[in-house]
Amino acid sequence: MRYEELADAPCSITRPLVILGDRWTLLILKYCFAGVRRFNAFQSALGISRSRLHDRLDRLIEHEILVKRPVDDGAYEEYRLTEKGHAIYPILMAIRDWGDTYMAPEGPPVEYRHHDCTGEAHVHLTCDACHAEVTARDIEPQAGPGITGVA
């Protein structure tokens, strides 16, 4: 299957991967959540080529994950997360939890603390009906309403 065809796949995991599935995009989003907003700051932090950075930022704007806005004095533009962009945070935190568990033998390099109580933030998968915490072993995929019309 070609890359362009993946965007139309009837799968809620495959479709987002068309936008988010490369390392540069996820790293850009990581830096957005850390407060980076200007093109040169992204480039400096990531060491990415200007053309690749433009491409990834343009894709995030096209999909309404980021919006580009002029800064007050008009000399610069900055990239800001939209509501849709902020909804990606749990995905990054799930990747972080996995990385801390399986790829950080010395312990987490960064701890993400709740500023109100200082507890550490983690992602948990729960059932929306009974609120039990679930794992892949507890899940049974079933056809949903978006599968209609697929051959």
C-alpha cells in the first residue's frame, strides 16, 4: 500500500500515522509542548534541515494540529498548538512511559510532575463503562460504524 493510500484506510491507528508517523513530527510536537514556538528554535533544538522542518510544520498546520501566528511586534511568526494538537499529549506521554520502562536503565531522564501536588503524570487506559484499567489482553476489537462501505 502506498503512503498516500494509508490516509484513506478504515483504521483509526493507520490514519494518524500518515501525519504523526515519523520521528521529526513527534519531536517537533515534543518541543511544542516544551514551549518552543519559533522556526529557528525548532531547527536549533533538532538539528533538522530547513526544508524538512518546513515540510513537517506545514503538514501539522494543514491538519490543524498547529497554527502559525505573527508575534506581537510582527517581526516573527510562531507555531502554536491547537486544541487538536493538545489532544496529542497523551500519545507522547504513553511513548514516554514506555521509553522510561524499557529504554531508561538508569531511570527516567525527565520526570513529568503535576504542578499542583507534584505527583508524576502517567497515561492509563480505562474502560469508559466500568472505569477499570485495561491492557491489550482485556480488549476485543469489533467493527465500528466507520467500517461501513469497505470492501
